[in-house]
Amino acid sequence: MDVNILLFSDFEILDAFGPVEILGCIEEYSLHYVSVTGGIIKSRQGTKVLTEEMKDADSYGILLIPGGQGTRPLVNDIDFIKRLSHMVMKSEYCLAICTGSALLAKTGLLDRKKATSNKKAFEWVQSIDKNVLWVRKARWVED
């Protein structure tokens, strides 16, 4: 199964590479680092990652959306949100980490579904879409 890790400028390295550490141990999984334009993407911590262009990625399988400071400008990037929505709909599973849930919420695909996020950014994330069933006390939710 393909695992597409969606990266963007100022993504949080732990949000991406914590799950990569686990998912990378599963022999049947093939990891792909993707971004809107492809090329080198730099994390908030300065780590540079070579990515494939989002449109060239196999959208089936698992899509992982990390959080980080880079989510703030992206929630207002209509083109990015449309591309994200398309990729989410083609994926079998979607995992949003931390404030990555704000990006997923902005697509409208979380409406009437349970979700959570980083507690320090919870009010901001919650403000992105009031139709999401935000769960403040949870560390993770499944829906």
C-alpha cells in the first residue's frame, strides 16, 4: 500500500516523521513524500526533504497530513485546499496529525465527523470549520 506524506513549508517534523517511523516498518507499505510542486520542502526545524509533485502521486492508500506553522497560510490557499480535497477523496485512509486537521477541516470533508488537534492551537483549528465534531480532550479520534 502506498503512503503519501504530504509536506509543505514549515511542516512540523515530528508530525510527519513520527508516523513515518512506524509506517516505514511495515514491509507492504511504500512511502512517498509529496508536495504541491514537488522538489525540496523545508520543515519548521530546517530539515529539507525531496518530494514528488502532488499530482504525480498515487492517491490511493494512506494520506498523511502533518501539522505545523505552515498550516496557517495554507488554510486560505484555495488551490491547495482543492488539491488536498481531491487527494483525500481518492485515498483509502487519511491521517491528519495536529494542526493538519485544520487543513482537512477546510476541505469540508470532516463535516459531521469527529476530529481533534493540538490543544495549544485548538481554538484556531476549531474556528476553521464549526461543522466538525471537535473533541477537545482526545489525543486522537477515529471516524
